Amino acid sequence: MPRRLAAEMRAFVEAALLHPVERDHAETDAQRWRRRIVVGITLVAGALALGLALAIRPGDPLFYPATLGVAAIWVAGALASGRLHLGRGRTRAGGQSRALLQGFLLGAALLGVFCAGALVVAQIPLLRAPVEGVLDHARFGSLPIVIAITAVNGIAEELFFRGALYAALDRRWNLAGSTALYAASTLFSGVPLLTFAAVCLGLLTGAQRRVTGGVGGPIVAHLTWSLGMLLVLPLLFSTGV
């Protein structure tokens, strides 16, 4: 039984993260340069807007339009950069799918890892305090609204970072480069663990983007992870004191 389970897990990882599905998403040089210019402008504007949004005092109603403004920047830049693709995944049986279930399972796995790590972070005041500051937006605001905004921002980030930005980079660097720039966009937040989370999430969704050629699976993985963290992390911190 353990051997069969290990074989199933290996087949899943190979299908979801290692073996790209064949596709033709070629762009002309003019299209590529146009995408790069739009992506560069959007990246700077979005990173600054994100830093300003997270600097807003928890409970301030201005936080909601500010974060929606960040999402609007990512979406506008992604759509203006050029064509985006939903993507297709490879199943373990050799067929193809939209990779949505794969995205959910990958996001859930990352969520499990972060939940385990949160129990450790909760014991370290230097690491706990900045995370508590981010969570305060959910504690002192309307949780349903924060959930909706988190979902909107997750979709927007994937459209831009695993859609437009990934496609704008050279094939040799699109996984590492999109992850690095995604993490860099969180630096203005002043929360080191948020940047660390961006690296982990960026590598996972970037690898799935490389395999599927689109943003469908990465969006599901991102939403599974981010909404799970939003709902579970406060509980872990309250019990991890």
C-alpha cells in the first residue's frame, strides 16, 4: 500500500509540475516588446500600490478600495499586455484537463506546509508581530468582504504574474524571474514572511504555469492557499500562544 501511494504521488507530481503540455503560444518580437513595456510599468505601479494598501491602519474602511485598486492594476496590466491563456494539464492517465483539480491539490498541499510552519512562527515574537499586523485587517474588518477581496486579488495576481509577466520573460528565466519579481513586489509591505510566502507560492504556481501554459490551474492553487491561510492562520495563532 505505501508503495502504491508513493507511485500515485510521483505520477501526480510529474503530471502537475514536471512534464509540459505541448502548445503553440509563439509571439512576434513586436508583441513581446509591447508586453514587456506594459508589464514593467504595471509591476512598479502595483508594487507601490500594494505597499500603500498594507500600510493602512487595520479597521480603516479605506483598506477595501485600496486593495481593490491593487487588483485593478494587476488585471489592467495583464489584459493590456497581450493574449492570456487558460492552459491545459496532463492527467496521470495520459489525457488532458484544465488542471483545476491539480491546482486545488497543489494549493492544499502548500497550505498544509504553511499551517505547520505557522505553529512555529506563533512562538517567535519577532516573526509573529508582522503577521499579526496583516491578520488584523481580517479581525477588525468585515470578514466576508476581506474574503472576497482576497479572492479577487488572488485572481488578479495570477493573471499578471503567471500570465502577462511570465509570458514577457525569456523562456530560460520565466519561472525564476516571475517568482523573483512576484516576491519583490511584496517588499514594500514590510512583512518578510509575506515575501517568503510569495517565493513559495510563486515557485509552485510558476511551475504549474510552465506545465499547463496558462493561468487556470495557478489561479485555483493560489485561491486554495490564500483563502485557507486567511481562515486558518488566525486560529493557529490563537492556539499557538
